[in-house]
Amino acid sequence: MEVTVQEAKTQLSRLLRRVEAGESVMIRRGREPVAMLVKAPAEPGLRRIWGDLEGSLGPEFDDLPDGFDSYT
């Protein structure tokens, strides 16, 4: 997709939604391309899901602690 600088300024939120969906947007001044709007890479080191953690839960995980019987 290509837009002018003016269109990019007035429709930035809409363009960002399209970029988040996987599109790239060429921004041009007149006929000259000046910038490309693309999705930023994910930050390294941040966990996106819990399933990739090492280890497992013990068999006592679902046991209620003392004093919580009245809540069940």
C-alpha cells in the first residue's frame, strides 16, 4: 500500500492497524518514496506464552491451603 505524507498524518491509526495485520505501507512525498512503515520486531527476552517455561506443577498444586474451606 502507498500513501502520501498528508494521508499518513491524517490516517496514522488506521495505517498502524494495517501494519499490525502484516501489511507494509510506503509513504511518499509526491512521487518520491521517502519511508516505509513496517511492523517492529518483537522484543527479545519477553515471554509471550507460559507454555514455554521449563518445569512442571507438582501434584499438590490443586490442594486448598488451610483456612480456605469456607470459600468452596
